[in-house]
Amino acid sequence: MRGTLARFRSYESGVRLLMVNQFTINLGFYMLMPYLASHLAGSLGLAGWLVGLILGVRNFSQQGMFLVGGTLADRLGYKPMIITGLVLRTAGFATLGLVDSVPALIAASAATGLAGALFNPATRAYLALDAGERRVEAFALFNVFYQAGVLLGPLVGMVLTGVGFRVTCLVAAVTFAVLGAVQVRALPARRAAETGGTAGRRFLAEWRGMLANRPFLLFSVAMTGSYVMSFQVYLALPLEVRRLGGEGAFGTAAVAALFAVSGLGTILYQTRVTAWCRARMEPGRALVRGLLTMAAAFLPLLAATTVPVPAGGIGLWLLAAVPPTLSALLLAVGTMIAYPFEMDTVVRLSGDRLVATHYGLYNTVCGVGITVGNLLTGAALDAAREAGVPALPWAALTALGLVCAAALRRLHRAGRLAAPPAGAGARPLTA
């Protein structure tokens, strides 16, 4: 931890504030989201496919609208998009705690996702700009703060959810409101360079240029599987814990443990993992190894399906808690390996130009994949219960990880993950 703090202090104030911001964003986000699937399936009694749809809408609205959010960030500045997103998420989280009809839940879920579409690409482009040549290390440290919020958020949410899910939503909303107020005063302004032409023509020209960047698009599609797999910490893993462990205090604590274990592991080892990978392998190889680790994350759950379910007692509790927790930990390890190189690869494939817009398109592609993946995962969970084949969703997720890892390996070996020639694309970023 001492080395992590020293690295943190070595950056300028803007980068440090972005990292603290991400911790606070995740604190508010993760005190609510780990319990949303259980609230929808348990308290409201929604079917698995509806739970997948509602959560998928949030992700599609966020990651699917990243292209718009990233383009606006490059045009209007990073700070305004960060503040606007925080205000919108405040409203969305408050609404999630006050409604129970499916259309209203879908609308609130979409609002919370759109908020992320505004502040996430702006934050990452801002960080890449200010960190400069140290951006791989900066993104690794950024993930430490990210996961610190993942660690503390569910613990706070566990306490609040014990009082009531509505209380959790309102406290999360207040957290985003306070953070937004701080950004207005404390965050320095940054924006991308201006380009010529009318706004509409500029947008279309930039988007056409990115769509012609074949290596960037292939990389985006290949990485979609990593997002589908990692999202199961919010969908399939909590539902599996609740299926075996029930809706009581044990189930709530076990869900919180999913995030506590992965978050603590990242806080302690992210910078070491990144340094180890940088010293021993190229970015493409690190990405492949990260996805293979994520594919292996579902093997404990697959193995658990071969064990008879105990009628109760400590045996049932262990079966409900241990395999999902191991899966969450392996997903975190895979993310630790891949994430800094993933973020750096997006910047490199953009040619260091209009980075927020490239993050936008990248996450738009991944957002479509997540929506489809969540619908299929929810349907697979329902089908597994009805047909008595509990291994089905875990085998499918493992296969997805292996396919995406193979695609990344092919891109790396073909040299498709290298930076484009100098001068290609739009004009460079400026502070």
C-alpha cells in the first residue's frame, strides 16, 4: 500500500482527483448494484429474463451511448460531461428506489446508464491526456481506486439493504449529488482540440473515420466477451448465491463477499500484476492471458454443479458461497491483467486523437454485446432451472471467454494491436 500511495502522489492534481472521483463513484454505484438483481428477482418477483433485460438496458444505455457521450466530451470539454453525468445518475438512482413497475424500472435503469455514458469516456480520456507516457501505470492505479469503491460499496450497501432497498438507493443518490457539487469547484477543465467544419459534419466525419479503423473495430468486438463475463458479478453470481443460500442475512453477506474479495485483491496486487506483466510480455499477450483467466473463472461453478446440493446447514452455505466467490476472484485477476493494457490499446489504436470519442465507440460495441449477453445469460439461467441442467450457463460463459481469447491472440500475432501510422485520423488532443 505504501508503494501505491507513493505512485498516487507522483501524479499531478488533476489525475489524483480523477482517481478519487472514481473511488467515490464506485462507492455509490456498488452500494446499490450488487443488490439490484436480488431486489428485482426476490422482492419484486420478476423472471430471470426480465432481470437480465432491466440490467441490460442500463448497460446498453451506458455503454451503447458512450459514442455520443465521448463525442460530446471531445467537443464540449471533459469537465461538463463529468458533472452532467453525476447529476443524471443522482436522479436515476433515486428513482430506482421509488418505483416498482417494469416500465418505470427500465426508464430509471436507462437514466443511470446514460449518466455513465457521459462521465466515463470523459474521465478516461482526461486521465490518458494528463498521464501522458505513464498511462498504463495510471490506468492500473485508477483500477485500484476503482476496486476500492467495489470493496467498500457492497459493505455499505449490505448495512443499508438490511434497513431497506429504498434507503440504499437514496443514499447512493446523495453520494452522487455531493460528488457532482465537488466537481463544479475542484476539477480543472480539459478538452480535446477543436476541428474545422460544422458540428454535424465533424461528428459524421469522425465516426466514419473510426468505422474505417478495422483493427480498432476488431479489437472492440473481441473484447466484448470480457465485459459479458465480468458483468456476471452483478447478474449470474448473485442469483446463484440467492438460489442456494436464500434471501436472508446469509445471502446478503455472501453477495457482499463477492465484491469484497475481488476488490481487496485488486487493491493489494493491481500495481504489482501490471508491473509483472509489463516486464514479461507484450500488451497483446497480457490481454489474451487476462481473458483466459476470466474464462477459467466459471470453472468452480461448473465443478459445483457435479456436487449434490445438501439439504441445509454448513454444507449448503459453503456450496452457495465458495464457488461464486472463487469465480469473482478469478474474474478480478483477469481484469487486473487485462484492464490497463486494454485502456492503453484503445488510446494507441486511436492514434492519440479524439480519445473520448474512441472510448465511446469502443464501449458502444461492447454495450451491444453486453445487452445480448445478459439476455442470453438470463435465459440460460431460467432454462437451466427448468431443464435441471445447472451447468449450462457456466459452460457457455467459459466457451465465450475461450473464443474471445483466441480472437485476441490472432489479432496480436497479426500485428493488428499496434498504433496506426503517425498522422492518421483526427487532430491530436490538447490540454
